[in-house]
Amino acid sequence: MTPNDKRTFVDALKLAHKTARQPLPEPDVMGVFWKQLEPYPLDAVLRAISCHVATSEFAPTPAALLKHLPRESDGRPDANEAWAIALRSRDERDTVVWTQECAEAFAVALPVLEGGDEVGARMAFKAAYERTVERARAECRPAQWITSLGHDPDLREAVVTEAVRSGRLALTHAQAIVPALAAPVDSFDAKVAESNLARLRALVGGIPSAREKLDRIRAAHVARDAAATADAKDLAAARVADYLTAHA
């Protein structure tokens, strides 16, 4: 499994525990589940969980699930397929996606192959490959797929695309190798973004809030009332002056 499979794996395990009316294990125990089952492909692990639920009344344990997972289902190719993959590495134009054990075994067989003994090279490869795979499985190490890049870009894209489709390479890893596989990303211009942000701030700054609008209305009313009071005072003063003049 890959890190991208973890959520699906946890959801399936959670459902299995819920079916058994048991709580999901603590994070440290979940780490043990992941470490033991990571070498196997997600579909095989999900089948193992399903088989356990169908045959047991208890919540699954790593050991219980491993009983439903043959060691050969960890995604590593058998010796014959690995040999066919390894032979492609002799063509410098071709890109090869192979396991660490395949690469190591071919390094052992290559001198024999270059000496012209293809049968002997195949036998040497098979012995070395099965030995390294057995050791890796005993140590619970997951299959590690690595890429040997060839010179032909078209072959490179085709091989890497197929590796992603078969689950041997993560898409993020493939995108680093073949940029054409990356999803298009909209261009970002920092200057344009800052200019647009400044315009937005100016626009928002010019729009009064509801409180500001209310304060402005109140201020206008106060000013109008003050002006009316001043006019009334002036009118009263003028009348007093006229009265005094008339009765002088």
C-alpha cells in the first residue's frame, strides 16, 4: 500500500471493528497494523479484511489478516517476470520500473549475460532474486519500485504511465519524472495579485458601513437642528431690536 491508501485502509478497518462491536485501536496500534500490512497492495488487504469479517466474530488483528494474505501478494513480480523486466534495462533508450531486488539480482547476472551465457545469467538472476525477495519478506519490507530512466522521452512517458496505472508508482513520484503527467496549474502573477488586492481594499474602503451611514445621518440632523436654532435666535433678536426702536 502507499500513503494515499491509508485513509481507505483505516475506513475498512474501522468498519470491521464496528461490525465486531469493538472500538478502533489506538494510533500506536494502528501503526502496527500499517507496518505489517503495508507490503501488500490495497485490494489484497481489503479482501483480507472482508474475509476476516465473514469468518470471524472478533475484531481483526494483524496476525489474523496476514493469514488471508499469501506472501506472494505483496506486489513483487515472480522471478520470470522480474527477469523479463530486467532485460529491458539493457536498452539505454527504454525506461524501466523495477523493484530493488530485481535491480540487485540483475547486477549479479549481468557479467554472465555480457559473457554470452544467457541461460547461466538467467539462472544466476533467479537464484539471487529469490534470495533477496525472501530476505525482504522475512523483514516485512514492502516492495520498493524504482525507476531507471531511458533516453527516449516517449518510451519514458508510456512506461511511467503504465506503472502509475498498475499501482507500482505513486502519481506524485511519476509527475516528478514526467512533467507532462502533472495537472495543469494556473499561472500566478504576484504583481497582478497585489494590484488587484489594493484595488479591492480601496473599493471596500470607499463603501461606508451601516454604522458609518447612521452616524452621518445623525450628524446631518444635528447640523440642521443647530442651523434652525441659530436662525430662530437671529429672528428673535431682530424682533427685539425692532421693538426697542419703535418704543424708544
